[in-house]
Amino acid sequence: MAQVTFALTIRKLTRGKVTRKLGRELNHYPNIISRTFMTATRQESEFTVAAYIARFLRQQGIQRFWGITGGENVDLINACYAEQIDFQLVHHENTAAFLAQNTAFLTGVPSVFLTTLGPGATNIINAVADAYLARLPLIVITADFEDPTVEFATHQNAPLLELLRPITKWNVRLTPANTADSLAYAWAVAAQGRPGPVHLALPAAVARQTIAAVPLQASARPTGIMDAAPLPHTAHARLTTCDAPVVVLGLEANHRLSQEAIVALVDQWGAPVVNMPMSKGIFPEDHPLFAGIHSVYGYAIVDEFLAQADCILAVGLDGSDFIHPWQTEATTIAIHPHTEVDSAFGADYVLVGDLDATVRRLTPELTHQGDWGPRAAAACRAKIQQRLAPKDTGEATASLTKAAVAPQAVLATLRDLTPPETIFACDVGSHKLLSCQMWQSTQPQTFLVSNGLSTMGFGVPAALAAKLCDPERPVVCVTGDGGLLMYAGELETVKRLAPPSNAPFVIVVFVDSTLALIRTKSEERGYAGIENDFGHTDYVKLAAAFDLPAIHIQSEDECAAKLQEALALNRPVLVAVEIDVDEYRHMGG
Ligand SMILES: Cc1ncc(C[n+]2csc(CCOP(=O)(O)OP(=O)(O)O)c2C)c(N)n1
Ligand SMILES: [Mg+2]
């Protein structure tokens, strides 16, 4: 078997916009290109395309992937079994993608999910768009029709490449001839530069054809080999002469910035810190210089706080970190790990380089800015705490019965009862905007949230992904009732796939029988009559249908004991807490 060197050139791969962008990045990262593309070798041999892909996935360290079967993807699933890669069935394709996406978030390397063609593939738009905005490396494998059938087929034929192109970094329909190069390239594109999803469309007929090669030993792990960015002297002057510096951390800091490096910089500079929802925990939220979370409940207070700054150091901040556009008069110096910077986020200086190395290089150059930092951070935290404190007006809203438990009390009790390494996953709604601000995260990658797209249905699979990654970590999921009911069938997935563990796995549903976030917004606009409320559901019976234990909490008095009981089970349990929806009012401003 002849060994042939696998040396792709960028010119060979020039395919439109995404490749142009990648080309720019690769020019910028000559070391990465040589590591990723040049180390691969291949030998001539006969594999089916499906077997080739399975072997390739195995070589990238993939141990499991998720999806829903279809007549057109069973060859690949079977080939993966032969490579000891576990296929895990879910009930909605978005769930498969959320599982993969959160695995990528927790591990920092690409993760895989699979669908059939047609409706299986059109079902995944939400989760793929979410991964795109969360900048997470995801390998999306759909089935498809092959050329030229794709031009004429009508049954279950949807234009998958076109549908997924705007929400993926790159996509391609596989053939025996392009599979080897496409896989290696897809892996690199997903992980390098600004990470994101890539889409491989695998026609069933192609999966069964043969390919004359053995899979490559390419690896696209983010290498972090960029140097520290140089600092223009004008930016240096600003950093050292300002009076009110602030550090803002964004989602790109995940896996690229160590907690130790950013804490050292912040201590040296005396600058207060704002975390974004997806960077929670990178800077510990029990530090005296922690000010608050941007773009969630209490946002007006955090905006006011940022308005006092005269210099902002934005580390790994991304446009999709914000709900509202960035508005600041302060000189903003961004440290960014790649050249793709959104217009949503304007900076006076953008230093492109390795985040950790740049932060470490800057640290000794900064001088301490007196007591501004601890004072300003404490004042901001105090205002947020006051804004979010339970109001307990005792009044029932027009259509809802006065419920017993303030959502803040549930979160505070849960936090008290769980250790710092607990992974917290939330869904989307009022409970998310509160959880992001209230849940104290002190360790990186311990808070799972959909922020860029903010899609419902994210929370439960995120929690399951955390359990699958590390069964012995405590995991807590907080979801709205609207979000839980949207994907209620996934409770069966949780029951079936949750690994045995000696640590808690608690799913808490905030029962308010309404889409609380939209209800509050509708009321604020004077549209109280809009239908946001739905029927009260018996979650204990729902859990029983899936053979899951369940606990019902109706009053604050029983909250601590019952949550403790749920945590002590060390297996998946559904806790339904009757929430006082009125508490969410006035949290925003
Ligand atoms: C898939 C999806 N559909 C619609 C929305 C719009 N939306 C945002 S929050 C929300 C309400 C969520 O209700 P629930 O899950 O009960 O959480 P709560 O706000 O009550 O805490 C809706 C409908 C969305 N973000 N995602
Ligand atoms: Mg609700």
C-alpha cells in the first residue's frame, strides 16, 4: 500500500465566501495550517464511504454521536458501530444537535450529529443556527440525494445545501472522490478561526460506494499557537492612563483564556469585570471585582455601570454576546482570537492574537487604578441584587392563581445546595434571564446557555450532554414549562441515556403555565390580551409516563428540603416548582 502525502492547498479548496474568509485566517495562522493539513497521510485501500467516514470520526476521538435514523443514514450508523462509536437516538433532530453542540462547548473540540434527508434535515435549522451564533464547532451530517437525482427527485427532496449554507461555515455534498479531502477540510474549518458548524450531505447511494484511501490522521484541535498580539503605543497609553477601566469577557474566551491569567490581569489593574452569558465562570463571580452579567435581567444597571468606564478591555467579545448593541463612549480595546470581528461590536483597537498569551503579556504593563474597581463592582452588584430581590406583592395576576415560590428563591436554594463544579444548564425565557444574573458561576464551562439565537429546547439536552461528558459532575437544569413541553419527549431520552452516576441530575421546571417572558413583554406594550398562557400540566404524571421520579414544590417552605431530596437521588429527576410569575416584572430595567 503506497503512502501518499496529504498536502491540501488552499487554492485547490477555493469555494466561495467561506473559503475566502478561511484563506484570510490561514494566511494569518501559518502555523495552524501546517499542523492541521500537512501532518495527515493516507494509504490506498478499499473502504465504503460510510466506513471511511466512521474510521475518520474514530480517529478524531469521536466516541458517540446523536440523531434520528432514516432509510438513508443507516449505512453510516452501522459503519460507526463497527468502529465502536456509539449512536444515540433522540426524539427531535434539534436535540441531537444541542447534545453535540454542548459537548463541543464542554470539550472544546468538534462534535457530530446526524439526520436523514428531507424532514429530518429541515428539522435542524434552530440548533445549527444556534451553534453558528455560539461559535461552536459542529459536524452536521445529513443524508441527501446524490447527483444528478437531486435535480429531479420530489419526494422528501429539500435543497439542503442551500438551506444550511447561511448558518454553516462550509458545506458540501459528498462523493467517493471528494470524501477524504472534504472530511479533513470540514474538521479544520469547524474548529479553526471563528469556530462553527459545517455540513456534510451524504447521499445513501454514495455511503455504499467504495473509496480508495484509508482515513487521515488529521486533527483540528484548536492549537492556541498564535502569538500574543502586539500592542500599539496609543492603546498602551490609554490602558495605563485611564481612571475607570473595565474588563468585559465574551464567549470567545471559552477554552482560550485561563482563569488564572485573567484573574492576574484584573488584580493587577484593579478593574471590575462584566461577564457575558456565555463567558460565565471564566472570571469567578465570587471575586470582589466581579460587577455583573450583561444582556440579561438587570441589564440597565450593567449598562449604567459600563457608562462610567473610560477604558474597556474586551477579551474574546463577540457580536452575538449582546442582546442590545454595544453602546459605550469609553475607549474600547479588544483582544480577539481571529480576524472576524462583527460590526455589532465596535472597538477602537482590535488586537488579534492568542487570548491567554496577550492577557499575560499585558498584565505587567498595567498599573493599579486605586479603589475604583472594588467600589464600582460592589455598587453594581448591590443594585442588581436589589433589582432582583423578591417583591412578594401577594397580588395575583388577572388570569393566574397566585403561585407560591419566587423563582429567585429556587435559584438561591439550588446554588446553596450544590458545589461550585456543578454544571448549570438553562433553557430560554424569563428563567434564563434571571438564572444568568443570579447563578454564581466560579469555574469555566459550568454554565450552559443559548444566547446568540436564544432558542427554546436547549436546556434539557445541554444538561444531558454535561452528564454524558462527565457522569460524576452534579448537573442542574432549569427550564421553563413552555420549553419543556416543546420537547417533552426528550424526557424519555434522558431516562434512557443518562449514565449511572453518584452525582445529582436534577431538571427543575419553572411552572407558571405561561410563556412568561413574552407575557411580561406583551403586558409592557399594553397587549395583556395576547394568548401566552396555557393549561396547567401535571408534571409528576408526565415524569411517571417516562418512568422518571418527580417532585412537586408548591411553597417556599418546602423548597430547600425537596430540592435536597432531588439532589440526593443521583439520577435524573424532574422537579416541578410552582413559580410566582409576577416576580419577573421590573427585573429588566
Ligand atoms: C424555539 C423558540 N420559539 C419561540 C421563542 C420566543 N420565546 C422566547 S422566551 C419564550 C417563552 C418561554 O416560555 P417558558 O419556557 O415557559 O419560560 P418562561 O419565560 O415562562 O420562564 C418564547 C416563546 C424562542 N426563543 N425560541
Ligand atoms: Mg413558563
